[in-house]
Amino acid sequence: MTATAIPTTATWAGAQPHVVVIGAGIAGLTAALRLRQAGARVTQITKGIGGIQLGQGSIDILGYAPDRVERPLDAIAGFAAANPAHPYAKIGADAVRAGVSFLKDAAGEDLAGGDAEQNVNLPTAVGAVRPTALVPASMAAGALHDGMKLVIIGVAQLKDFHPMLIAQNLSRTTLPDGGHVTARAVMTDFEPRRNEYDATGLTFARSLDDPRTRRTFAEGLKGFVNEGETVGLPAILGEEDHEAAFAEISQIIGAPVFEIPALPPCVPGMRLNEKLVKAVKDARVEFILGTKVTGHTGADGRLVSVTTSVAGHRREITADAFVLAAGGFESGALKLDSHGHVSDTVLGLPVKLPEGIDEDHLVTDTYWGAPQPLFQVGVEVDDSMKVVSDGAPVYDNVYAAGGVIAGATRWQEKSGEGIALGSAVKAADAILAALPVVAATAAAPFAERN
């Protein structure tokens, strides 16, 4: 169908609707930006700075189902049919595709490049091969293929990057297509700041924002590179000025260069997080950092307000709709207590356990077997991402997006960002459809925009 523009503020009928988004990971930021671009007044509440920078800066849609997936968007329908309790069964491939497109527009090709229709295989910080969909431009040259020659260069002052481990594991690995690469390791010295011998990736990245420093760094590396080799470096090639840093370092070295993310927090994730947070703030979302939801009120089947607390100050925020995008156990939005009881710590919503599993068996002693059932715990949603219990809405105006949704083992499936983006788009579009807008210019559902 033909694309339909998201309406501007002037198209709303009556008072400008107000939506509260709780959480500032990739799901929360996507939902907030999409709602704001459609003209809603948006308040974004976040306890911390979001989980994007804990990731590797790439966008996973579906890497394993359970076998390795080559075309992730095409695989979603079959995967959802085989796993009806999975979030993708409610989200669908069209919403994921719309979410990916929205992210690419917001972040740009430099941070979210490539074609999400096809997974690429990138090396990890231990020399494993991981499938992912969208990659920053600084990682694109690392897409592994048969016959590739690699030199992995580490810096002695960066303790969390081990080039010999990466090179040896890559050399002994058979690629998904049956091919092989050859890789060797080099270790060099470079002080990001004078007399600093144990620096973080962020310290290096900030030092390489300086043109003189990065020229010195690159000139020192080019002598290690043989003809025909692709150069793998730790993900430290600039922070604020990373496009220029990457381009200049690549030009001086005179060979294809790519970054390999190491332990979190990861510089590529930080870059993406900063870009999306800036986009949200530039769109005039009310962005409240360091704020925890401490209470809420409801009436007549709807959530009326949330109470927040920061620095001893309490504030009650009323809204027309709410999006819970606060993450799962890793962020504290879901909690497992000492009695094995799981709860939603933000809005007190009921949680859904995996089919046939009770609270006494969420964690098993088979640590090297199937994934722990605990990973699949979360809130249940309907096709519009509205939070439900036993098929009925808990509140008529509360939606969920991202890691809080039940049914996925994201780390194993490599599905986290796809779930986040697809659910954020579906939740935002459902809210836009439910709130009073002029019918002729209302935001069309995702299916009509793609």
C-alpha cells in the first residue's frame, strides 16, 4: 500500500493527548519518538540511562530458530507459528520491518546500516561468529566470508580485548557457508592519555576524537598490515566524532578496517544510545532521567497516573496512555524474590510464566541444558501490545514493549532488538489509533505504511 505520513501536532482533534513512556532502552526511545512525531505530548521516565550501551551496537532480529537464520524477517512467521507463546507471534514480521525502518531513519546509516532482510556474520570479542542484521558502518568490513584474511590488532593498555584469542578461534572456525578465514594477531602499545596503562574503551574513543591523536594512532598501525588483509580493531574509534575518526584511520591504514565490540559498556552501543536520546530530546519529549516510578492510580479499568520519585521529590503524572518499556530482570523491572515469586516492580502488573512451569521450577539445576524457564517470564500482551491477563486487558490504556514482554529467550535467539522495535511500533500505533485524532490524517497502522 502507499505510505501514509505520521500526523503532526496540528492534526489532533481537541486537546493534545499525553502519553507516558517508562524506560529508555531501544523500545522506550523508539516508542517515545514515534508517538512524538505523530503529535502526542510525551513524557519519558527512566530510572537509568537505558540498556542500549550494554549491547554491541548492532541490531539482532532473529539469529537462531533454533538453527542459524539467514533471512530473519522471512523467518519470523514460521518461528512464530512454531512458538505461539513467543512475542513474535503477536508482533509479526511487518511490525518488525516497520520498526527497523523507523530506527534506520532515526539513527542513520552510520549507526544502523545494512539490509535487515539478510543476516551478516560478525566476529565477537572471543572469536566466535555471531549473526546479526543491522550493523554500524564501522563494523561492516568485518562481515566474514570464505578466504578472508584478517589481522586482529590489540592495544596493551586496553585489558578487555584479546587479539590472540580472537584470531586463533576465528582461524579454527568453519563459517556457516562452509568457508574459512585466516587470522593472525598483533599487540601494540598506545597510551590514550599520558602514563595511562589500564584504560577503558571509552577513554580510548574520546582520545581518538582528537585528529592529531588518531593520526598518530593510525600511523603506528599501518606497518602491521599485510597486503590483502582486513584489519580488526577494538571498538574504540571515536565517540562524538566517530565518523571522521573511522574514516581517517581507515584512510591512513590503507586497508578495510572494522571494529570488534568488547565487554559492556560498549562504545558502539553508547553512540547509538546518544543518537536516539538526542533525537527524543530534539523532538521535545519531556525526558526525565534518574526517576523511579513509586506508585500509580487507576479507575474504571484505566491507569490514571503514575507517581515518580527523584532526589526526594514526588510528582504525580497523569496521562491518556502508558507504555511500559522498562526492560526485564536485568533492569530491575522484573524481580525474583527469595521465595521464587516473580513480580513487575513498576506498575504491579501480573506476570506470565512459561506454559506448564510453576514458580518452583523457574530455575533448574540443568545449567548446561535447555535455557532456564525464568528467561521467558514477563507480562502478557495482545496483538496491539496492550497488557492482558487471562486474555483481558489489565488496564485499557497500558501497553508494553521490549524486554518486559513474556515468551522469548532473547540472548539465545538473538532476537532482542527485533522484539523491542516491533513491539514499540505496534504499541505506539495502537495508542495513536485509540486516541482522538482527525480520522482523515490519523496515523495509519504499520501494515498500511509498508
